[in-house]
Amino acid sequence: MKVNEIIADVRNTCRGIALDDDQLIKMLRELEGRLYSSIYESYEDAPVYTPVEDCSSSLLIPEEYADVYRYWLSSKIYLSVGDYDRYNTFASLYATALDAFKCFYIRNHMPKRVNIRY
């Protein structure tokens, strides 16, 4: 999935937002870094991480779990404008979507092997 698709979806959901694409891309870059270091990094077949740079960049999470990105951006947008009720709603949706993705990824990928010596 591409960055421009996520941004377009979020702009349709959060109408009237005053953030430009560069600010939204920065938020996505932050999330991608967190995802890579907390999930992907400890698995053998982790994808190559390249930070999000522009609207044509590809994202790490597959399209069927793209709600993680949508909910993350929506929650960050509402937090930045001080709408805490909507922020809490989208933060909760983000946590649920992230949990679903983590379960999927852990179920379908092997962790890196560690040689333990005594």
C-alpha cells in the first residue's frame, strides 16, 4: 500500500484538517520506525526497512491491515487539534488494529534464532 492512498483515506475521514502532506508523512515515518523496531526487527524474514520519504513510498504493513495507519494518523490529527474524544476513539481503534496485525505477523513468521551457551 502507498502513502498517498492512506493520506487520501484519512483526509476523507478527518475533513477540514489543516495539516499538509509533509506533516502526515512525518507521522507515518514515526509509526513505521516504531513498527520496525518493535515487530519486524526480531524476525528472520523481516522486510528491508526504508523510511517513508514521499507520497509514492510503500508501507510495511500489508493492505488488509492498513487500518493501523489510518487510525494512527486520525488519532494524531485529533490530538494535534485538541479533540480528545475523537483522539481517544481513534487511539483505541489503532491499538485494536495493531494487536490484530501483531497476531497475524507472529503467527506467520519465525523469530530470529539465538544461540544460547551455558
